[in-house]
Amino acid sequence: MTDLDARRAEVAAACRVLAARGLAPGFLGHISWRIGPDRLLVRCRGPRERGLAWTEAADIRLVDSDGEPGAAGELDGGYAPPNELPLHTEVLRRRPDVQVVVHAHPPDVVAADLAGISIRPIVGAFDIPAALLAAGGVPVYPRGVLIRTRALAAEMVDALGDRPVVVLRAHGLTSTGETVPQAVLRAVSVDTIARLSLAVVSAGGTLVDLPADDMAELPDLGGAFNLGTAWRHELSRLAGYRE
């Protein structure tokens, strides 16, 4: 297996993780991975489309920033890049720190935002990565549009700023990272906060941010745990999800 083949397989598995987590329960959503200065691997639409839960390495194709084949044969067989390719390419163009872009449609994230509930650090040790991400702020892109032009993508990236995740109103979210696991797990963290927030409000409760003293006590458990162990768990639970 070549390095590119291994990357295709990793992106495909990540798409299945999004589906298993309920962040991309149908056939909408995609993940990209920067490959050099002007090319990216991205989940493409193909003639055997079955949804993200059934993504295969063959669905991950190499394209350039204009959506043209990134190498000979990459879009053969009826494959085409997603309509929202500019969402990925504009993030990668404007954010050199980002290597991977995730776009998903988590229902709880959409519902929480439409209900006026922002992503806040309401939990502590329950989910430390989620608490820390929320404490830094999760911005909102306020237009419920299909981000299929560079102009719209630029608006979204403006809203994203230097943060790792942006909520897309009436649409979903865009998450970024240096690696595939980091970008996907950040999306999972935002979904966790949104789901808990909806449950609290639905039960008649009031959302309260974690006190600063408690936030200061939350340890950094390190990448080996927060990313390595967490990602092995996500991959392992896929088998049970698909049975």
C-alpha cells in the first residue's frame, strides 16, 4: 500500500466514524486532506453512492483546488468532487496550520444553534477536550447556504477565524485539524456539547459554564490519550455499528 492509498483508507474510515457518531447520518458530508500545495484528497460522489457509513477508500479521490483530477484517472468511473469543494479549498488556502477539513451535518448541533444555544463549556471532567474547545469559543457562520462558491467559502472562513470549528447555521459544522483524528474528534466534541445542552434545556434546566477554578484544574491528558486512544476507540466501534 502506498502512502496515498493509506491516506485514502484513513479518510474513508473517518467518514464512517462520522456516520457512526450520528454527525453524518445520511449521504451528506465530506472530509478532505491536504496533499501538497494545491491538491487534496476528498470524499467524492460516485456511481455507487450509499452514504458516509459505507464510504470506501475508492471514494476518496485526489483533486486540485479547482476540482480537476489531481492525477491521471482520479475522476474516472463517474466520480466528481462534492459541490462544496470550495469549503475545503478555501480553509486550506487561508489556514496553513490546517491539514484536514471535516464538513458534517450533526442534527443536534443544528438544533442547538437554531434554538439560540451556543457551544459553551458546560461540562468538565465528563469530556475534557470538549470543555477546553468550548471554552475557547465556537463561532457561528450565520447563513444557511450551500457553500459551493469561493465567495461563500471566504465568508465561512472569516467566521471561523483562527478557531478549530465553526457552526454553520441551519446546515452543520466545519471542523479542522492537523490530522484526520483531530479534525473528526473536534467535531464529535462540539456535537457532545450541543446534545447535552439540548437535554439540559429540554429538562427545564439552565446552562451554566464550568467555574474558572474548575476549568483551571482540568488536566491535559496528552495526545496519546486524547487522540491516540480516542481514535482507536472510534475505529473499534465501527465494526459493531455496521453489523
